[in-house]
Amino acid sequence: MFRDYFYKRNVNNAFIRLVCAVIAAALAACLLTAPLNKSAVFSYADAKAETAEKLVRKKTANVKKPDVAAVSCGVYCANTGETLFSKNPDAKIKLTGISRFFVAAAAAQRLPLDREITASEEATGKKGGLGLQKGEKVTSEDLLAGTLLMGADDAAYALSEEMSGNVKNLASLMTGIARDAGLKDTVFRDPVIDGGKSVTTGADLEELITISMESPNVVRLFSLDEYTVPATSKTKPRKLTPSDWPAKLRKISGVEGALVSSDGGGKVSAVIYYEKEGLRLYAFLAGEAKGSLLRDVQNIMEYSESVPEGYRVVKAGTYEGKARVLRGSVRSVAAETGEAGYVYLPAQGSNSLISTKVEFKAVKAPVKKGDEVGSFIIMVGDSEAERVPLIADENVPKGWITSYVGVPDSLALVALIVIILLSLIILVRRVRIYRKKRKKAAERQKKIRELAEKELEREEREEEEHNRRGWHF
């Protein structure tokens, strides 16, 4: 049909082929750049042999197992699932003030962070903490931050009331949690204002901390350097920071969170979260001499860090491919590792078990540089050991309307230019054809006039000849 259309207008074959070739090229480009996979997540895996070649063994010092003053102590490695350091795991321990850590952990699992809680008269009567006012409304996240950062009595009490109505019910609830976890030597009696009434063992305490740290919100809030409670109808904004001893412990390299309580008689107990180069350790010290707390924490952490076999699998800033961008000015964005990725193996573990895979998310524009666009996943055997965030290395603004069908702005611009050029070519051709037709028409009119003039001259000559000869016919 199109061919006949052009032929009727005297367009030559070369021009027809040119137009068809340009249109075909534009269509092919659109098809090639259209999304091939519309799934939200897609991934690919490296071969194990290739991964093993990239491993960099972590260098650790040969650290002697320390002798600590604590009655009981333990360090658990979340990476390998092993206890790296232990002292008197069967010793009976009075929980004292560190029981508030477990109140916060129970609340984090049972209460939404945005739950609005009204402070009761009983909660506001507690000494120290947030300074809650009777009838003041705060969120459960505010109370969790106060409990985990400061060991705030009033915050822990308000959480206990919200969870169970009163402290007595809370003690039964938390003892039940311990029983469900198989911890038969743990009994909670007054988890908020605990004068040593709640008891456990070193082994149970390590397990309780491990269970508590499974909550991402506990890890996040416990690791904060500061937290601001927004202004309420009763008070101005409050800035929360770790109290005295936790602040001192955080100065030790790798210590991200700490809660310390006094056991009386110059003794203290502490719960510690340590993270460094991907190594995550949960530690406790019970019945520790206050004067040796900092030294002993430093020593057990240095020792525990040297025990597992660690490898750096990927460096920070390593390019790992491109993530698809929906409705963006470009179809994809380069992704790189946001931090170094490490893996730690248990005793007798082989690095041949280490493999990696990359998982991208389909992200919508606009994308900012540094936004997370996927994950670099480190596997040990068939189990996921670590996730390293993949981040965008450039900004991607929203695209034109053509981006909704997967055509980036650059290609849309090329297509637009092609269309304009084709339109101009066709227009020029049409103008030339029109002018040619007008020229031919003018030439025909001129010939007609010339023929008419000649015929008229011939008739005039014949008439003159007739008149000269006197012919009347």
C-alpha cells in the first residue's frame, strides 16, 4: 500500500528504500532497548572457583585467651553460630538492671514502632530515664530507644505496662519466653526494677541475648549514637545518648552498643554488641569488677576477633553490574558495593564452600547516587552468610513519557530526530514534486498559448489572402 502510495507520486525506488530502512532501524532499536525481564528482582551467581580466587584472608594477631574478673562471661559469634569465649557458663547469675534489655527485646517483637503509649503515674514515678510526665504520649520506638541507650526505668516500665498490663504479668510473660526457648534455668520476677530477683545462668544469658538480637529494631536502636524524642504536649524534644559506662565501652573499637547495670558491691553486669568488618559478636559479663570492666571487654573482644577464620570477599566500591531503572532517563544504572563484604568460617570450615551471587531490584526513577539498588550475597554452602548493599553510582532523573515503555530519553531523542528528518525529507520531496508539476503545467500552458497564437496568425494570413484576391468563399 505504501509502495503504491509513493509510486503514484513519482517517488523513486531509492527514496522508498531509504525511508523503509530508517523506519526499520528505529523499530529495531526500540525493541532491543525494551525491558527483556519485567520481574522485580533478578540475580546471577559467580562460580565457586572464581570466588575463591578473589578471597583475601584477614590477618589477625595471635591473641592469648584472656583471664577476666567476671563471675561468668560469654561471647557468641552471629556469623558462625559458635561460642568464641566462655567462662563459667553454668554459674547462677542475678540479672539486675540488664533485664531491661530483654524487656526492650520483647517489646520490639510485640509492639509496632509507631504505637502511641500514654505514660501512667506508676511509670513516671521511676527515678532517672526519660523524665516521662503523667499522661504524656510517646511512641514505642521512643521508649525502646530510652531503654536500650540509657537503661531508662520509666521507659522500660511503660513498655511493660503496654505489653502485659503490669510488671507481674510481664515477669510471667518473659519467663514463658525463656521456657519456649528451652531455657529452664531462667526466671524473671521484676524485669524492670530488678534488685537481683530475676536469675539465670551464663549459658541461658548468652542464648537470651542471641534471641533478642535477632530483631533488626533492637540491633538498630542499640547501636545508635543518639536519638531524639520529638516534642510532646508535656515536654520539649529530648536528645538521648548512651549513659556513662556504655559511652566508655563504645570507645573500644568495634563496640556498637552496650548496656551496663550495677550489681552492688562494686560489681557490674554488661550486655555488649560488637561489629567490625562484618564480624558480629554478642557478649555479656556478669559480676564483673567495675574497675576492670573496660580492660576485660577489650581483651575478650580482641581474643574473640582472632578465633574465626575470616575472608574479605569483595572490596567496597566494586562494580557488580547494572540495575534496571523503571521510568528513568536511562534504562539502567551502574551498581557498586557500598561496603566491603566479609565472611567468617567456623572451625574446620573450608573456603571452597564460599560462593557469591548478585541480586538486583527493579527501582523506579528518580534514583539518587548512593541509593540501594540490590545486594551482593555471600554464601557458605547453601546458606546465606552475608549481604552487602549495592548502591547506585550516579543520579538518574525521571524520563520522558517514552520511558514508561522502556525507551530511554537518548533513544527517544534519536527517534524524534529521525521522525523530524523523515518529515523534512518527505516535505522537501513533496515541495519538489509540486514545483515540478507546476513547472510542467506552466510549460503546457505556454505551448498551448504558442499554438493558439500560431493558429491565430495562420487564420489572419488566410483572411488577408482572401481579401487580397477578392475571394468570398
